[in-house]
Amino acid sequence: MKLLVTLQALLNSLRSDEKGATAVEYGLIVSLIAIVIIAAVALVGTNLSTLFNTVAGRV
């Protein structure tokens, strides 16, 4: 019976401690957003550079 109470207390403490899991989830979200931003800047930067070079050549 004592073991059951100890295990139940341990499980309850694990359920209530979700700060670590939340931090990991936020870290994953931030890293995915950063990857999308880097990819978008790389694509737009290349196209923008080409556009500026074309305009500079025509001027």
C-alpha cells in the first residue's frame, strides 16, 4: 500500500510539472519560424538583387 501511495504521488508530481515540456515546445516553434524566415529572406534577397542589377544595367 505504501508503494502505491508513493507511485501515485510521483505520477501526480510528473503531471503537474509541464514547464520543461512547454519550454521545449516553444523552442521548436521558434526554431521553425527562424528557418522559414531565413528561407524567405534568402529567396527574396536573390530576387531583389537580380532586380536591382537589372535596373542598374538599364540606367
